[in-house]
Amino acid sequence: MDVDGSGAGTEGEVAERWDDEYRRGRYRDEPPVAMVETVIEEARARGLRSGLYIGCGNGRNLVPLREAGLDLVGLDVSGEALEALRERLPDLPPDRLVRGTVDDLPPGARFPLVVGIQVFQHGTRARCHDHVRTAAGLVSPGGLLCVRVNAVGTHVHPEHDVVETHPDGGLTVRYRVGPKKGLDVHFFAEDELRAAVPADFEPVVAPTRVTERRVPPAPGHWCQWEAIWQRAA
């Protein structure tokens, strides 16, 4: 995603970081997140068959969504990730993968289904809210916005500085070490996430906090909000 501001990184810097991560095998052998099944169920219940996946990476979640019959365009800033995804889906038409950000989509593009899993959390609080609102603006009337983002309650790791806090509990950190060194990452409070989604959306899967233990030797746990909203028809 496109991020800016002190510590947030330019689009090119973020792309380079993720290119390096994917070269090292990031997500290569990881299974899809459980939310993928929920997205499939909710889309099928409404007869939705096409859409956009923002931050598709190398496809650990996009591939099972497409295998379930959802014709999703994959969007990502990492060329390395998209090349790996093309290898996994060699018959995928070229126009179904787009390198860049939502700014690189055709003007006025709208999709019945918009999915963003662990992508709208990159940047400051204001920038992350903008990510969510921008994604919501891409949803067709009656369509679904499917979101999974960092949640407060996470044991933030590795070393970092807290650079933003808010009375609602949301916070932003800037990592000192690791693959996100120098980058800002936001952790949403529940009320904050609800407020970031425009008023013409109704929750069909209310924000639910999912907690996962990290794989040792990494300490503590990681929390994510998972939610799906439908835009008014």
C-alpha cells in the first residue's frame, strides 16, 4: 500500500522491503488465514463472483479464493510477490494482476467484492483510516468490504517505539529492527475500525478479534480484527 509521512516510507521503499521479504520466502509455505472461508461463504450467499484483492502478495489467500470460484483482481506493490503468484497461477490472464496501489486502478473502478487482509494497517492512524475509506469507495452498491487488520491487545514485537496513541485505544508503532524497521504500523481499536468505515455500510460479520500465539521463539500473541461490511444498494 501507498504510505507516507515520517517513518511511513515511500511507495518505492515499501515495495523494496516486501520484495526482499518475498525473496526470503515470506508466506511461501503458510496456509491461508481462516477468514478466507468466511469471505467465500458471504460472497456465495449474495451471488458475488468477482472483485479486488488489495495486497494479494504471493497468493496464499488469493489462490484459495480464486479456486472457490471468485474472480478477483490481485493488487500489490511487490513485483517479486506477483511473479511468484504468476508461477502458481500460470493460466491467469495478465490483467488479473496489477502491480501498484489503488491509484493504479482505472478511474471509477468498482468491484462487487473488495478484500484487504493485513494490509490496511501500514502507516499512521490517519493514513490507515484513509486506506479503509479508499477501499470502501471501490465497493459497488450492495457489495462487500472484507477487512482483517492489526488489533490492540497485540503483544507488539520486535523492538519498537510507540509514536501515536488515541483515547479510543488505537496506537501506531515504528519498528526499530526487523523487516519493518523504520516503518509505521497501526493497531486498531474496535470503535476506531467501525468509525473508519463509511456510514453507508452495514456489518454482516461484526468486528471479531482473533488472537494467535506466535511461533516460538517469538514471544506473546498477535491480535487481528476480522469484519465484513455490505454497502447499501
